Amino acid sequence: MTLATRLAIAMILLVAVAVSAVGWLSHSSLERALLPRVLDRIESHSRLLASQLEAHANGARADITTFRSRASARGLIDAHFNNGVDPVDHLSEKTWRDRLLTRLVADVGANPAYAKFRIISADGTEYLRVDRSGADGSVRSVPDDALQNKDDRFFFQEAIKLSEDQVYVSPVDLNVDGGVVQMPYVPTLRVAGPLYGSGHRLFGIVVVNVDMRQVFDRIRISIRPGEQVYVVGRNGDYLVHPDRTREFGSQLGTPTRWQNEFPHFAALTGSTQSASEAVQGSDGKPGGTAIAPAILAEDQWVGIIRVVPNAAFMAPAITIGRTTVTIGLVAVLVAAVLAVLLAQSLTRPIGRLTTAVEAIGRGKEAKIPVDASGETGMLARAFARMVEETEAKTSALEHEVEERRRTEAARDQLAVRERLFSAAVESSDDSIIMQTLNGSIIGWNAAAERLYGYSAEEAVGQPTSILLPPDRHEEGKDYLQRIARGERIEHFETVRLRKDGTPVDISVSLSPIRGASGEIIGASGSARRLTDARQTERALQQQIEERRQLFDASQDLIMIMDSRGHIVQISPSCEAVLGYRPDEMIGRSGVDFIHPAHLDQSREEMRALRRGGSPKLADTRCFHKDGREVWLSWLGNWSDQANRFFFVGRDMTEARLAEESLRESEQLARNIVETALDAFVQTDDRSTILNWSSRAEELFGWRRDEVLGRNAVDLIVAEGERERVKVGLARFLETADGQTLNRRRELMVRRRDGKEFKAELSVTALRRREGILFNVFYRDLTDKIASEERIRHAEKMEAVGQLTGGVAHDFNNILTVITGTIEILADAVAREPELVAITKMIDEAAGRGAELTQHLLAFARKQPLQPREIDVNSLIIDTAKLLRPTLGEQIQIESVFEDENCVAIVDPNQLTTAILNLALNARDAMPSGGKLIVETGAAYLDEIYAGANDVPPGHYVLIAVSDTGTGIPANMLARVFDPFFTSKGPGKGTGLGLSMVYGFIKQSAGHIKIYSEEGHGTTIKMYLPPGKTATAVGEGVTPAPIEGGHETILVVEDDRLVRDYVLAQLHSLGYVTLQAANAAEAVAIVATGKPFDLLFTDVIMPGKMNGRQLADALMKTRPDLRVVYTSGYTENAIIHHGRLDSGVLLLAKPYRKSDLARIIRKALSA
């Protein structure tokens, strides 16, 4: 075979192999490079699709959660559970439902993802529904007749079981309408929550159907050609699949499990992690798969799977491969043609090339045919380049040998330098220590041995902490950290410890030690012991630094001036004191900052300093930068050596303001003392009076100038108290017991006229350098004691009134039986005169007892009053007519009227009785005759009198009854209104007359006052509320004849004797009766349904209910019930503020048969 043929075949094979290798390597490299990028891309895209899915569905959960708090939803539920009307806004359930439907139609219309929004009642029936079943898919509210029952649907059964704050999210499935899967298919996610009313009452559930078609379609079109995307559910179903017949297999009867087709992702079901995987495809080539989770409505898990086959992402590589094959074929053909042409031109140049090679082999000069054409020329040129490269490599090898020789020489020189360096380190007078970054010593020269006392053997390997005092350990760590960062530390002065424990002052420099690659591996430090001169210099620098720090840190103003008064230096505190920075003041004259009024004073003080005057200067007013004035207190000095003034100024502005405030406070205290209602006396520890207020002048009668300097104990303390006060003062001064002062005390003191009175003292002690000051406030207790006495008297009268009222109640029950039965007995013995006389005597005694109980009730203010506006003058004129025959001719009656008409609000009957009682008392006080004067008029009680006598101030009607009798002794005046108190002899009075008048006046909202002087007579003044227009006084009613009836009366009386008497009298009048001993029995009788026409009840009864409460309870079911009350003492059941309640019929005990018959008939006939 010829050379040309062999060359042609060789070139063709070479080109074919080269083209094939390049194509295979390119395809393989491209596949390895693209696959990781494809996995990242599809995983990121899967996560993006997952986020779109979540965004599509998550709004539904928020709408369900907020729906429960909507006003329309709450109103609808509240109206539903309250008979169809909302108890708060009073709107009907239908109104709320219409409002809610309007709102839901707007919400569904605004959210394209919502297919339905509905409320399902607790029984499973749709309460309302909004969907897109209108024309062209428009939103509408579904009519009531189209609402369906959903109690068998899984989402209803799950949601109805939840608590108030929970939300149910269903898996995504195909929507079912009327039990049939909706066509075309509608993938749907349902979000639901329970609806509760007040009291945790279940109303139903609210459901949102989220249409997933739109988002699923976006997912299908989001991938590139040749790729696949799947959406999978937790149950194994495909929700999105390239083959749509495989979607929702479980619901359509063709169940699938995507985990079987993607087993490498099966473990991630329900997980929140995304993943990607290179998986071998059906063609045996690697492809990319990725999965990303989506949590729909924060609850339902679905996965998005992306699949990219090898052919999809390697399509560019396949195209490149085909292009490479085409190019390779063309290259092979071209190589064949060229091989034939070149073979022919190779023979001649080959000879020349052979000759040249042989010459080179012999070391002779050879001429290589580099100008030959074709392959031979190329070979010749290549051979020539090889020869050149050989010569170059030979030259390089020779150069390398030369460099090696130089390196060896440098290494020897370096070793010499290292030996020289070691010798220099060892011979250095400075201590040189090398250490690692963790502080271990690795180098130690002889100077270090001399400085620290440790030999190299002892020190190397030890931590540098053996040289550090305990308080310098942190300093050593800090310096090593700085060295590790590459810093150099020059000449810092510190202290180290020698081996014997003595400290040594040194100056240290540290620098980092670097390794072969430049990293820092340790530190080298050189240290030199400080000399005495250096220590002195260092101490001086330290002193200068300390003074500089004091200068900079001083809050006081430090200022240096030259001899002309210009500022040379000033401390930074000038900015805080005067508002100027130091650079703004330096070079300026002090005159620029001093108030003009103080300039002359300042200049004189500076001249005095130069003459050696006092360094304490007067306070000076200076100007702040903002224009306000600042007071500075100065200390100054002059230095002849420095030719400078030195000043230290302290800001006294606040102190001066404080002094001013103190003066104002003292003035305020003086004003308070002078205007106080209590007397103020200030004494020292010897009781000498130092201060005496104007109120003290009024209280004690001495002027201020008369008492200052006198002894307070001797002057104003009552003689009987002085020794006790002096002993207490001495004990306090001896023990300094503050407890003796921390309370108020009472003390008998005296006025200038010698009159003693009780005062209340409040004492405080103030300790001063000069001694103790006592501040004493005196309060006159005279009025307070009188007021307390009046209160005690009023409380005593109230207590006696309560007692007498209770006695009167029981006594009236007894008298009721006695007076009633006497009438019966009198009728029975009408034909026996002796027995008639006895019954009359008993009847009179019972009448006196009844009168006595009325007096008791009047004093206790428990009698029922019927006040009205009456003309008091007319009543007195009529009463005087009754008095004339009673008082006798020896007593003259005189009426004195200030005005023609005098109208008061009072019970006329009780007022007449009161005047009669006073007139009878006056008669008894004038046994030899005299004058009785009855006066009327207007009176005004001012605040002072009213406060002292416990009566409201204002206008009153005055009735004064005066006599010229014997008067009342002064020691008896305080007791004249007490019940049963009398100054008459035995058997001449009950002692209830004045007490009855007192109780009646008080019950009438009035006031009574007695004035009497023994031997001169008595005046009793009664003050009553004034009226406007008098009403006519009734002339009396002729008693109607006793009349009975046949009605049924329910009698409620706790006293058995009284109850039996009432029943007997009612039976005698023809009435039918029911009886009960208390309110509970009465209620039980009424509950049995027994009919009755009138309730006759006692007011005060034992048990939980009194008579008034019983009547009120029965009137709730019988509002027309007629009631008659009876009582000897009503408390406040039917009488309030002394007046009988309107519309109340009261039969007061004791009463007779005729009284009972009339009031029963009156009540039944009303």
C-alpha cells in the first residue's frame, strides 16, 4: 500500500474519531451541566405554582373567620334565637337576612374564585345561598324554593361538630349538585365554620365553595413543551393530570395512587417540604422531577409535581449532535481529497527532511525544508518547531540548574542570617519573648531571663499569664486579640511579675509572627525596664493627664485669662454653663460675657487678686449664649510665674432660684399661719414664745407684742395643767421621743380674762442647730363639745322614741281588745246599773291608756300625720275658745298676730292638741293666775343658729306660747322634753305632754325651743314650715250609723286576742271572714283560690313580709283588691316623712266597733 493511500486512510480515521469524540463529550458534558439547573428550575417553579394555589384558596378561610363577627350575621343569629327580633337593634330576622344576602352577593361578585357562599341551618337545610347560577354565570341569591338539604354531605357533618373558633377545610373534589357530579367537572374546595349564638346555641354553619378550575388551568399551561405537571392529593388522586381521564379517580370510579408512579416522593405526602430528584426515564436516560406542597386554606394538603424528560431539556444538545455529525462527514470527505493531493507532494520534501534529521543526529547544521508544501511541509515545520522547543527546554534546564545553585547559596546565606539573628536576640539587652496566639511561650532570650528571673527551660511552654499580675489578665488577652487581627503595638507601659513575685515596670512592643503562607501564627514581644527618669517622666505625664481629665470633666467652669483679661483656655463645661463652645470664647475678653452692672466689681476683684487678695469673689451675673442671665460664684488666683489669672466658677442660678423659692415658701407659710382658723404659737425648748398669729390674739386676748419672749406655759395653760405640760416637755427633750408629738391632744387653756376652755393641740417639733422649735396649733373645742352634746341628746331621744314606739304598739293591741270587748259587755249589762258603772269606768281607763299611747307615738314621731296648708291664726282663735273654760278666769289669754294671715303646713288636729298641752302646762305653772300669750309671725333661722341647733336654715312660721308662771329651774331645762319627766308632784302629770309636742314638731319638719327663767315665766317657740294659701278646715262629719254587710273579708293579725276580737265584731256585722296569723298564711289561703272582697291586715307582723308588702304582693294578681290597714305603730310601712301614703286607709289602734264598721264599709263602697 502506497504512502498516499496510507496517509488518506489515516487522515480519514483521525478526523472521524476526533469528530465522534467531540460529539460524545459535548453531549455528555451538556447533560451533566443541564440536569442540576433543570432540577432547581422545576422545583422553584413547583413552589411558585404552590403559592398561587394557596393564594387562590386562603382568602376563603379569612372570610369564614371574619364572617362570624359581621354585624349582619350577629344580628341575624340573635334575631333567630329571640323570636325573630334582634334584642339590641330591634330589627327582624328577615331584615338582617336581606342585608346579609346583599353583602354576600357583592362579596361573591368581587371574588371570581368563589362559586358559592351559603349558610346551612343546624338541621342540614340551606338557610340562604349565593352562587353563580344566574344568566351567563352571573351572581345571584338563590330563591328559597331552590334551597337544598345538605345534612348527608361530608363537609356539613364535619363542620357542624366544630367549636366556635374552628374552621373546616375539605379535600378538593368535583362539585356535586343534587347528588350528581356537576358537568362539566368543577374541582371545588369547601371552607366551612360553625355559627353560634349567645349562650353557645348552635345556629348552623357557613360554607364557601372555592372553584379551582381557573387556577388548575393556569397550572396546565404554565409548563414548556415536552414537560408534564401534576397536582396530587393526600388520598392518592390526581387533581391535575396530562391525561384528564385519570383525574379524580376515586370520585369517578377509577381510583389511582400517584405514590406508585412517583415512589421517591411518597414519603413527602402531607409534608411541607419541597424536593427534586433525577429519575431514569423509560428510555433509560435521566430526567428531572420535583414536588412542592401547597396548604390550601391553611389546612388541606396538595402537591404540585413537575416532570421534565431527558429529551425535553436535552433538545439543544441533540440538535448540536446532529450538526456535529454533518460537519464530521464533510470533514472526512475533505480529508480524503487532501490526503491524495498531499501524498503526491510528500516524496520530494521527505528526502530533504530525512537528510536534515540525519544531520541533526550527527550534531551538524541541518536545513529543514520548512518551505515545502503539503503535509511534508507541515511535518517539516512541526519538526523544526520541535527542534526549537528542544533547544529551548535544554536552555531552560540549564537555567534551572543555575537557579538551583543560587538557591542553595541563598539557603546557606539564610542559615547564616538566622544564626546571626539568634545571636542578636540572645545578646540583646531587651527582653524578647515569642508566644503563640493562645499565650504559650515559645521563645525566651537571655535578657528575658535577667528581667523576669525565669530560665528558658522554665519559661518555654508555660503560659504568659505567669508574668501577669492578677489585675492584668484581661489586658493580656486583649493585646493577643489585637495581634491576631494584624495590629502592631508600640511602646506601651505596663507592669509584669518577676519569678520572686515582685512587680517590674516595663515598656513593651508587640508585633505579629507570620507563617510561610502569610497567616499570623504568634506574637513577638520586646520589653525594656523603665528607668527612674522614665518613671518620673511617666508620673509627670500621668499627673498632666489627670489634670487634663479633671479640666475636661469638671462641671464647674475652669478659666485661664492673661493679664489683660482675655480668655486663654476654658474648660468644655462652658458649653453647658454659658452655651458657648471653648473655641467661641478663647481669645475674647471676659467683658464680652459679664453683665454691665458687674463689670466694675469684676475689674476691682481682679486687681485685688494681683495684689494677693482673697480668692473668694462675689457672685457675678453673666450672659448665656441664648441671652438669659446666669449667676456664677467664683474662686480666683493670680500667678506671677505664669502671668495668668486662674478662675473656677460654679453655676449658682438654680441655687438662687431655690433661695427665692424658699423665701416665697416661707412667706406662703406665714400667710397660711395668719389665715388659719386655728391659733398658731411657736416656742423654743424653754417654752419662750417666738411667734404669735393674729388668730392667737383673737383666741387668747393678748396682742403679739405683749407675748413675744414670755413663757407660753405660764401664760396660756390652765393652772391645773401646767405641771403635767412641763413634765411632758422635759421628758420629750430628754428622750427625743417623737411619739409624744405624733397625735392630737386636748388641754385646758385660759384666756386673758382668766376664763378657761378646752382646746385641741397639734404639735410638731423642728430640730435646728440652735435647738428645737415647737409649732403648736390651738383649736377652741367649746362649740364642738356643745355640738357633740346636742348629738348625744338627739341620739338619746331617738333611742327613747324607738323604745316608746315599740311599747305603744304592744299596748295598742291590748287596748284594742279591751275597748272592743267593753262595748260588747256594756250592751250585755245595759239593764244592770251597777255593772254599767263598772264598764264605764273600764272604758274611761282604756281611753286614758289610748291617749297615753298617742302621746308616746307623738314623741316617737310615729303617729300618722295629715298635714296641709292652714291659717294658724284662725286655728289659735278657735283653740282659745276651748281654752277659756279650761284655764279658768284667773288666767288671761292674749293672742298677738304679726300678720292677718299666717299659713303653715301642719296637721291641724295635732297642732291643736300641742297648743292645748302647752296651755295646760302653763296653767299648772300659774296656780295663782297670770297671763298666757300666744303669738304668731314669720321667722328666719340663719346658718349660724341652724348649725348650732340641728335644723335646716330658712323661713319658718313662728308660734310662741308664753306664760308668767314660776318658770323652770336651769338644771331641769335639758330634760323637759324627755318622756315621763315632770316637775309636778305625784299623780299630777304623766310627763308626756312636752315630749308629745317635741315629737310632733320634729315630725312636722319643724323646730322647737324653750326659754325659761325661774320666777319669771316660760316661753316655748315652735317653728313650722311656711305655706302659701290656707285650705278650709273641715267642720267635722256627723258619724254615720253602724252598717254591716255580707262580703268576705280576709283578716291578717298576728296577735291572737286582737284577731279573735276583730273576727267576732265582723261576724256581728254580718261579714264572712277568713283568718291568718301572718303574711305567709295569708298567701297560702289566697293560693287555694278562696274568694274574698277585702284584705284587713295589721301593718307590723313577724316574718319576711309586713302588711304593706303582703298587700303589694296580692295586688300583682288582683290589682283591684281593696285593703284596710290597722296598726298601733307603723314604722315606715305606710307612713313616710310623717305623712300617710296617698290612697291608704288606716284604722289606728285602739279602735271601737263603730270605727271598724265605718272604715270597712268605706273601703267596700269605694
